[in-house]
Amino acid sequence: MAEKEKYLECGKIINTHGVRGNVKIESWCDSLEVFCSLPCIYVEKKSGFVKYDITSASVHKGCALVKLEGVDDMDAAMLLKNKIVYADRELIPIDEGAVFIVDMIGLDVFNTKSGERLGKLTDIFESVASDIYVIKTDEGKEVMVPGVDEFIDEIDLDRGVFISPIPGMFED
């Protein structure tokens, strides 16, 4: 199995908030509460990842309002605007048995019943009803499969993703 990334993208600083250096962050975590529970975030710079301890975080109008240690005025906060923020995977609360999407990308996808390899998982995105798994076949066709129990049987980071496709899902 490939080495897992230590730092995972978890959001983006989209603006400053007030004059004391607070930043407004669009969270990419499962929930804003998960993001606000993080003790620190990281920003990638040329020299590597720079750690910012979070001194306070709250949910505000669909975003996280965050006070970062050492970011004490609007000018300092402005320097972080539009930066992607990362979290140490070890510090992100995750449910028992759950996996990070980033670890699933690139896994082989198999038909549970036949064992046939159907393709590779290339993306997962959210839709209103459920996550959508994008599977690229060896022929280059992209098949979108709803990430629901009726289709997704098993996710094993060592072996792959096992699904139960309906007739016609992978045929031209």
C-alpha cells in the first residue's frame, strides 16, 4: 500500500473577519464541527508546511471563523487569504471504519459478484442525495456510481472498492 499523505487538504481561507486577524475558512471536512475541533492547521509555503495553532474556532454563516496564534491583525490575515489549509491526518476525528477520500482515489474497482476489475476510482464528489464515485474503465469511459449501500459493498484500502453494478452500468 502506498504511503499515506501526512497532511490532508481540509479547507481554504476565503477572507479575513474583523480587525483582530480572524480568518473565514471554507471547510472541506465532513462538517464544520469537525473542522472547528482541530487544534491546528497548516499552510504550505516554499519551505514546507507551516503550523498555525487555532486559539478559537466557531461556525458562522456556513464557514468557520478562526483565530490563529500569531495572526493578530488584518494585514497578517490578508497574507493568508486564498490559501489552502491542511490538517494532520492523525488529528482529524474520523468514525470507526471510515476512510479518507484521498486514500481511496486510485483504488481498483471490482464487481463483487464476478470479481471482474471494472476500472479505477478517479474521483468522489458530493451531490445532493449521496457521494458520487467516478470510475474510469480501461477503455477510458467514466462511469458515475452513487456512493450508497445498494452499490458500494466494501472499501478496502489494500484490495480495492467492491461494487454491485446494475445491468448496463458499465456497458456502452
